[in-house]
Amino acid sequence: MRKEPAGGAVAVAKRPKAAKAAVGAKTAAITAKTAAAPGRTRRPVNRLPAEQRISDIMLAARAVFTEKGYSEALISDIAERAGVVEGSIYRFFANKRDLLVRVVEHWYEEMLARNDEQFTSVRGTWNRIRFIVHLHLASIRREPALSRLVFQELRPDPDYRKTRLFQLNQAYTHRIIDVVKEAVAAGEFRADVSPGLVRDLVYGCIEHRTWAFLRNEGDFELDATADSITDIVYRGLAIDQGARDPLEDTLERLERVAARLEHLPAADAAPEG
């Protein structure tokens, strides 16, 4: 009769060292074969910085919103265009509308930064007004889809005036207010002029004039429209236009031509929001 170890446990025979080595070698071989098998190669993980990923998503979103509009644009479309999964978008943006707002805000920031340096180099009240008007018209012509999104999707929001986008628009439209105030202070414009009313007149006129274009129902001539709006504003506000020396008018026209040549081609401007 076989004698059991104390405690009633059955003794387990020790595996020889040679057997252990064989099992280890076999396991290593299987592991190596699995790693080298087709379709099982482990892809290196490429983790972009958060700033780069946000930039890529916004660039893709701008393209999709421009092509499809807000209602038809899908987060899945934007994710595919950006080369990310949908979950990555929701890491940085609350929803589709938040993404649209960020895209338009970036557009405003881009245009403001690009045009500031050019604007400061323009001399003469008529030239400065035309510069502002022309840039605004040019931005609508070059980015009609983004302009429509501002006018139709974002600006009607009841909370629009509380947004950063509204603040950016105020910074942009304030340029015309500054020009009018300087002209009043210099005695070039009437003292009873309301700079805020002039701003509303300029941007309201541009929006109304370009609406058929934005609806794909018409067009407008960029330079002629800019000249006409500028003339109406300037001549309506200037003092003693009829008593001016003809030589002054000639010099002013020459300055206008020189300003146009100096700043061609005109850069984009952010649309009124």
C-alpha cells in the first residue's frame, strides 16, 4: 500500500529540468510565429499633440460645412476628413454647433490679423472707408458658404450677443467707427454724425446688396460696388463738398488710384456676424 504524505495531500512528481526547458522553447517559438503572422503586426501608435489634432479637425470641419452646409454636415464626415474617430472630436468639442462656432471664430481671428497691418498703412478718409468696404465685399464673394452660415445659422441665435463671436464682430466693425470719429475730430465730417449709425448703414448696405449673390440668384461687381458705397457714405458726411477746390478733388482721385494699386490684390475680411 502506497504511503501518502502528511495531511492527506497526494505527492506531485517534479517535472525534470529538461522538460521545462522544452516547454519554454516551444512557447517562445509560438510567440514569435504569432507576432510575425500576416495581419497581426502591431501598428505603432502615433499620438499627435492636442493642438495639432484640434487644428486638423477644424480644418476638416470648415471644408465639410462649406460643402454641405450645417444641417447636412455629419460629425462622421468631419471625422473621416480629419482622419480621426468620432470620439476624438467629442474630446475637444461639445457638439456640432460648438464646432461650427469655433470654425467661424477662427475665421474672424484669421481675417482680423491679416488685415490689421494693411489697414494701418492706408491714408485718407475716403481710402480707408473704401478699404473696409472692399474687404468686406471680397470676403463674401470668396467665402459665400461661411458667410451664409454666419447670417443664417449663428447670428439668429437668441444668445448671439453673449458670445465671443459677437465680440469678434464688434472688433471688426469698429474700424469704420474709428474712421468716422477721426474725420469728425479733424473737421472733415459733420459734427452731428453718429458713428454707430454709419457702421450699421455700411454693413447693412453690403449685406443687402450681396444677398442675391448668397442665394445664387445674382452677382455684384466688386470694385464698382465698393466705389459706389464709399462715395455715398463720404459725400453724405463730408463738410462743404461744393466749395472744394477742383485741384483738391484731382489730388484726392490720384490718391485713390494709388491706394488701389498699392493694395492689390485685396485680402479677405471677416463678414459681419
